[in-house]
Amino acid sequence: MNYQFLLSKNRKTPQNQPLPGREAEMVQGRSGGWMFQADSWSVLRRCLLIGTAQSTFYADQHELTTEFVAVLNQAIALDPDRVAQEILYASDGHALNNSAPILALVLLSMGESPQAKRAFQEIFPQVVRTGSHFYEWLSYTKGLRGFGKVVREAGKAWLAREDVRELAYQLLKYQQRQGFRHRDALRLFHVKPPTADHDRLFQWVIQGWETLPAEPPSAALSQIWWYEWLKRNPTQTRKAIAQGRLTHEMAAPVGQMNTEAWQLLFQDMPIGALLRNLASLTELEVLAPRHRKNLRHLAQVLTSRDRLRKGRIHPIDVLKALKTYQSGGKLGRSKKTWQPVPEVLEILERALALSFEALAPTGKMFLHAVDVSGSMSYYSVSSMGLTCCEIATTMALATAKAEENCVIRGFATDFRDLQITARDSFQSAIAKATCQNFGGTDAAVAYEWAIRKRLKVDVFCFWTDCESWAGRQHPSQALAEYRRKVNPNAKAVYVTLVPSNVSLVDPQDPRSWDIAGFDPSTPRLIQMLASEIL
């Protein structure tokens, strides 16, 4: 017996202790494990893409949002223009929704430097695109800062935009949100109508139309006129939809909705509304196996990459629609029940795959390690109860489907065979992963398994909350061992699916990367890293 083990350069450090000599770079996570401190820009992107409005297994929404605000304020003071670009990136269909970017926009407007104010004004119309966004921004602004000069200018410009037809559309579709009505905004910002059409539109907002003109006063106000006409003729919904091009949100509150009306709406329904109304369309048999023409139209819309991108449809939106529709009314608060149409489920599967961005296969060998520990089943990211584990499985499978050579397994304190392959549907893959969603967290087991199997992996992809605490060695140590024993050129990508400030990536390792989760471009980015395009 001797003490040669103390001299070994390959000593293993349990994850509940920091790496010797690296203590200054590490922090203790909420799980008790020690991980590397994520840099502030990585944390900012995570918070913008994932959001902090939902509690995780280890922290509640207040704690997460307090950290988000602190990181954001530091970044604004350091480089407001870079913050503006991060907000734009998140808002342009990469974030789970637009709430975190809008909150960040408000905090950017509160920055002390002139550069922060200018950056806010420049990106405002690109982030606040709809009436719903506008009123969410008003709500946060009222609660956090008040309506100073820079805010009044932004609000006036939004309400006095040159395109009156688009403004009328937004004001009609979103008549009240977040405790605000349109007349509140007009009075708050003292907007002077720049044209006659603006003047007529603002009169309608403030006073309504007691007497309906004989015909639309202009093409820009046609939808307003048909909405008012339908209020006076509620049985004529089909005519108002057909000639006035009213949307569901415009027609439903004032007109009588029946199957014929829904059929007309279906033909021109925007892609986002289509995803939200699949249940109603099925319940009314607009979508039914015998209506082949409607099913073909649905497929043309939902499986168009161009429409998905232009509609800023996030993969999680499609996944939520798939899970909700598959339930037949057993999920959520809706009182509707329906029999899911198999063709619709197939279309949603295809839409989900297409909603991710991917390149041609790289020919590399990928090992996808999906975190199936207990903490991944707690964190829900939508009202439909989508868990982090379900989303991790979906994103891993989407990435795997873009490649030819891959292995998909789950890790907790062991490395589990989930029986998932790239040929699985998203529904079946989620079901398989959910059945094994329990246990502690040890990301190192993926590398240890690959060492035992002598499996040559080009890229390890981890889909995780990054709270690894239960292992006998750190993941970075296990990766170094794998490189010594199997493949010295192996790369590692950790896709972080919660808004935390910790990372499993060794900052001294140039072949390991940390990516913020829920981004539709993640599969493409992983392929680019694998091919050394970046």
C-alpha cells in the first residue's frame, strides 16, 4: 500500500466538490453539484430564449427573473448595442415566446446611456410587432418605469404608423389586452392622426360608429366596416368573413359561428391560428378523414418551411399543438372533445420536424444524451404541461433525424437505453423517454459508457438542465478520459434547457460548447460545429 494515487494527474473529483485548482471558475449549483460559471452573455441568451416566467425544479420564477434582470442590467451598462442584437435574435422566432424579449426591451429603455435609449428606439418596431406585443410592453413599462420621453415617442410612432390597413388590423384583432384598451393608449400618447384614414380609425377606437356608413370609407378601413356590419347582422357571418376577410378573433365575438363560417376561416387562416384551432376545426368536422381537400390544404400550410419561418412558428408551438390535439381534449382547460384525425397527427409530426433548421447530413457519429433525471420532469414550459424532458427528447430526435449516424440514450445516475432511434415518431420517442424520467443527475455516465463500449463518437450532444451533481467525476474529466482512450478529437455540445447561470463546459476546452435551448436553429448549429464550419 502506498500513496501513488495522490500523484496521479487523472484523479477523479466527485461532482459535489470543485475541481482542484479551478475553484475560482466554478460555482455550486442549486442541486449541490459544482459546475463552471456561465459567462453573462450566455446566461442572457438562455434567459431570452427560454424565459424565466416558469419555476424550475431548483428555483422559482421570482428567483430566476431577479437573476435575469441583474444580468440584463449589467449587460446594458456594458454594451447596449449587443443587448439589442440579442433581443432581436430572440424575438425573431428563436425564443419560446416574445415575453422575455419584450421585458428586456423595457429594461433597455431604462438604460442610463444615450446608446441604450437609441438602441431601444431602433429595435422597438421589430420586437413589438402586434397589438398583443404592444399591450404587453405597455404593461411592463407601467409597472417598471413609467412613460417618459423615449417611451412616448415609441408609442406614438407605433400608433401613427404609415400602413393604416395593418394598424387597423392590429387594433381590430387585439381590442384589449393586459388591462389596456386602444383608447387608453391613444390618450396616453396623445397621438395626432397624420392622415384622414388615421383620423377615422381613431374615432372608431374612441367613440365607435353609432351609424354605419353605407360602404367602407376606404380600403384601409374595410375590415373595421365589415366588423361593424356583422355586429348589426350577426347571422351573416359567412358574408362578413368572405367579403371583409375577418379573422376568427374579429368574427367570433359578434357573429354566429357555425361549420360554414369555420370552413371559410380555415381557407385563409394564418398558420399560428391554424395550430391553435385544430381542435375546433376537428370538432366541427372541417377536418375529417372524408374531407381530403381540407387535409391537403392543412398539409400545404403546416409543412411549408417558408410559412413556418414567416409565421415565426417555434417548434415548441408545434409540439404543444401535437400533444394537445393527440389528447382529444384531455389536456388544458378547454371543454371541447374531439376524435384526433390520424392524418392531422401525421401532418403535425412532419411540421415539427420541418420547424427545426438543419443542414445536409455531415457523416459524423453523434451520441445524444437526453437528461431523464427527476428534475427534468418537474419543469413545465407551457400551459399544456410540456416538461423539459419531453422538449429535450424532441430536440434530440430532430437533430438525430438530420443525420445518418447517431445513438440516442438517456442519462440520470446511469446511462439508459431509451429504445429511441431516428426512425421514431416524436410521439413515440416522448412516450419512451417519459417512462424513464426519474433519478439523480450525472452527465459523466455518457462518456463512461462510450469508453466501456469503445464507441468512436465525433460529437456528444447533451440535452440537460446542467445541474449534474451525483457523479464520482466531473463531466469534463470524463470527456478528457474518453479523448485519451478512444477519440482524441471528440467534441461536446451541451444544450441547456433552463435559464441557469452554470455550465458543464470547461472554458479551457476549445472543443466543447454551451448552447441555449429551445432555439429552432440548434440542430443546424450542432451540425456546423461538427463539420467545423464555425
